[in-house]
Amino acid sequence: MMFRRGVSSIVATALLIILTLALALIIATVAIPFVRNSLQSSTECSAYKNYFTFDSSFDLNCYAASGATAKVSVKAAHLSVDNAKKIKGMQFVFVKEGGSSESVSFVDGAPSSCSGGGVINYGEPCPGSEPLTIPQVGESRSYLYSPKTGVQGYVLVNPVLDSGRICDTSDRIKLSLCPS
């Protein structure tokens, strides 16, 4: 006669509970940091939604008839000092009438450039000798952009944070033809 021995139902239940708790612990150690990091990066730009705006008071925000340059003037909104310190630079996206675009990003203090795709502080001679400066809280700054190809259409401005993240478009403006 054979004796059959099995695992008692109490031991089986205890093993299932321990296995369930172990799996829950493993999932929690992976999922919680993932969700926390995802939420942080998704809300990182919320304070900068309208931080940069195009300043029309200087009669800039225009392109040369040849399409060889574009002038833009950007103003920084009022923001808390802590949030303003997180702004590292800006990105311009020039959207041409045909739908193509080219962008240029720079950080505060970056060298200026007059070559195709380069930016200098407006009013500087080429080649620009002064580093690029982004507007601080409440300030306006103007720039001269030398596109790789002609520029007509719209320009967008996006804040660049010290984390390297480029936030969504803060403002957009249609470029007009510069007065001669």
C-alpha cells in the first residue's frame, strides 16, 4: 500500500501569501520610482508655459527681404527666483511657409555665430564677439538669426531648462518683412 503525502492546505496558503507579497514588493520597487520620475518630468515645464513671449515694441520679429536673416525680440515674464534660475537657455524654431522648419538652441553665455544656423545678440557686428544672453525676469533681448536656408513664416520660442529638457512652445509669432 502506498502512502500519499501532500502539502497541507495551511502550508500552501502561507506559500501563496508569501509569493504574492514578494511579487508586490518587486513590482513596487520598480513601479513607484518609474511613476515618480515620469510625473516629475511631465510637470517640470508647467511653470514655464508662457515664460518667453515675443516683444513687438521694438519693430523686430521680421525677416530680411533676401531671407538671409531674421530678427526676433523676446521678453521673459516675471517668475519666482528659484524657477528663473532653472532656465538655462532657449530654442527658436523657424517654421517656413512650405512646412519645413529649422531650429537653433542656445544656453546663456554660449558663443554667438553668424554662420548659417547661427545666432548673435542683435546690434552686434558679425562675427559676434559677445556671448549670447537670454532675457532675465522682466527683460527683453533681441537676436539676429542667420538661417541655413531662407526664412519666412513663423517662429516659436521654447525654454530650455538646466536639466536639458526643452519645454513646449512658450510663444509663436508670424514674421513680417523687415522695413528697409
